[in-house]
Amino acid sequence: MRPVTVAVDAMGGDYAPKEIIKGALAAAKKCEHRLIVVGDEARISRYLRRASVPANFEVLHAAETIEMGENPAAAIRRKPDSSLVVAARLVREGRADAMVSAGSTGASMAVASLILGRAPGIDRPAIATIVPTVNGQCVLLDVGANVNSTVENLMQFAVMGMVYSRDVLGVKNPRIGLLSIGAEPGKGDDLVRATHKALRDSGLNFIGNVEGGPLFEGVADVVVCDGFVGNVALKVAEGVVKLLFRKTRDRLWGNPWYRLMLLGLAPGLRRLHKELDYAEYGGAPLLGVNGICIVCHGSSEARAITNAIHVAIRAHQNDIIGRISRCLTMVEAPPEPVPVSG
């Protein structure tokens, strides 16, 4: 199997370029795959002066940076030599097999859609994220790429999530659920009810509606939803995790006896924190574009970037784009668009 080439946007993210470079260096030292770090060469070089740089790590200069607050479409037009745009062009031109960025999610989506284009058979790309559950993990999509999705969009999300769960995460015959306000088929708005019927008749391993609580109990391997709903669900979950760890620290650390107890529990608490930490899962793949694009959390540090690079490599090695396109043709879709009111 030939080495995979990953283009890494060095200038995107809250801790760029330092943490991006550290993460890319760590990944390069652990594998034989090739990394092209794209960004301001002078700034990047400062962090490489005292580092041991392996032969599979190279820097490609890009003079511009798309900042977090910029309008994505306007920034792409104004800054054709930005690190994010250059990384996407490397993938489109075949000089890289995948790209990774911790920059603006909106800009990453816009760049991937405009430069890479949509994958065959896909109407709208979706951002998929890995959600930890009591007995493993679940692919949740879409978590922010789309609002006002249609039944056909959610059907395609289901196929993309199924392929990612099966071929990247190694889940045999993934169980697919539909995020809703109740487990019964009649629960939810018009979109959810119509999608439930379409998924039920699709031939996929559809288990029915999944509520917010059971989502984290591991009842499904893939859960599908509109991007607005998915983004809110994800942000609420992240907030609850932070709240629990903060409350635990504040309530228990001030008492000497409790502090001794916490010291004894420290190894287990560290393992728990690792399981719930987004950095452990790297980044979220933007599925449905004609190239592999991994979108990282804006506050990603080195470990998250390293893991995101590994995710990109596995996605390419498993031919995610080709497998999604092939699976779309095998799924029985509704014979005509399902009407959804309002």
C-alpha cells in the first residue's frame, strides 16, 4: 500500500501554527506517510528550528490566512493564496490525498465544496462526528453543514454515516437511527416522520427513532439528523461534559478528605476524561465532498491534530469516497420526493 499524502492547514485554529506543527510532527514521526504543512513559511520555521524534522514532513508556503471571523465565500475570493485554499488545491490536483484543518468550519466547508466539489450522487455534504457511548462510539451526522435538510439529504447522510462506521471504525452492519423527540414512528416533525418511512423502506439496517438520552447509551452506531439539530445536540453534550468535570473539581477538591479520595481515583478519572475528550477522536470528516477533508475543533491542540491526520489516512486507505458513491446506488430511495410541509 503506497504512502498517503496529507495536506495540513498550519494557520487555522486558536493555537496555530504552534500546536498544528507539533501535531503534524508527532504524526510524521509515527508513520511513513507524507505530510505537507501549508502556511506562512517564516512563522512555521520558527517552531522547527530546534525540532527533529523527519524526511516525510515538508512545508509549503502560503502567504495568506483565512481568519475565524471572516465571511467564508468572500475570504476564498479575496485570499486565493490562503493556507486553507492551497491545501484544498493540493487535494484537487492529486498532490495530496486528504486535507486537515482546525480553521473556520464555515470556511473549510466552503473551500471543500467549491474547490473539491461534491462526490458523485451527493446533493449536500455533511459533517460527521464521533460521539462516545457507554459501550463504544456512534457516528452523529449532520452536526452543522446544513439546515433545512430534505428527506433525500437525510437518506444520503445515513448512507455516508453507515460507510464511515463500517469501513473506518470497523463496525459490522452498523445500526442506523434517526434523532427525534420520541422513539415511536409517529413522533417528530414532518421531516422526521417522512424520513423514518424512507429509511424503514430503504434496505439499510434502520432501528427507528433515537431520543437524545439513548443516543449516548449505544443503541445505534449511526444517528442521522438535520445539521441545526445535530449541532445543538453536540454543543449541549460538550457543555454537559465540561460542567460535570468542573463541578467534580470544585465540589470535591476543596475538602482534604475528598481530595485524598480523588487522588486515589485519578487514574480512572484520567481514562474517563480521555474517552470523553474530542481530541481523542481527532476531527470530524466532511462527508460528501469529492476529496477527504477532516475538520478539527477550533481549539485543537497537538494531540487532536495528530489523531485527525490518522483519521484522514484511514479514510483514504478505505476509499471512503468511492464506497459511499457505490452504496448510494444500492440503497432503495423513495420513488419520488417525499413532501414535507412548512
